[in-house]
Amino acid sequence: MAGSFSKMDGVPDTLADKIGELGRAIRSQPHFNSEAIRLWNELEKRLVRLGYIRFTANVTNYDTWRTGEARLFFVPNHRRGALSVFRGKAIRLICVGSGRFTRELRAGVIKTSAEQRAELINALVANQKRLTELILIAAANRLALIPKYD
């Protein structure tokens, strides 16, 4: 599998819990107004209470996220970096802040059924396979551009 990470490695967060509800409520706000700030503060308190870790991610590594957006992932055993503490587990990744080039993300373990876990693993494998194919195509195209000397 390719070593890069993409939010397409996961699936949209459809869990019917308070964190999911708060994230969706924040995203439904047209502007980051006082209601969005109140919702964000409540979300942040819950995430801290549940032990979600916080880290800063570059948009080129983690794609673009909106505050409140969340996805569910299976973290492979070879994962490095901030998510390495979750190797072999299903997690929720939620955006709690966005800047021009960085995103503030929180991650925490979630309970999943066997079917949900299989869906997360399949999403990871399928997207990593797609990324590997794109890398191979790009490499082949670059090789085709190199002039040949006789």
C-alpha cells in the first residue's frame, strides 16, 4: 500500500452520538457565529473528556476539512505519526479548527460492530490501492517523457 493518508481512506461519520450531532450542528451554521462557538466549546469539552488526542495536520497530508467534519477510519498496523497510537483500531477523526494550510484534528477510538470494522478496512484498502495505481501511472508517464539517446 502507498504510504500516504487520505480522508478517502475512511467513511463519513454517521454515528448517532452527541459528538456526531455536535459536528453536524457546527457544519450547518452558515457562519462561525456565537451559536457555532457555543457548539464548538461543547464539542471540545466532550472530546477532551473522552480522551481524544489533538494534533495539527498539513492540508497536503490530510486533505481539506471543515470545522465539525468527521470521518471514521481503521488505522493500519504500519501507521506512523500522530495516529500511530491507534494502530489496529477504529477511530473517529474530527476537525476542530482550520487555518489556511493546517487543520486542527482530534482523534479517538470508537466502538464498532464487525460489519462497520470490515467497511472501514475495505475503504482503507480500496483507496490505498487506488493511490498506488495513480502513483504507478504518474511514474510511467514521467518515464515516457525522458528523452532516449542512441
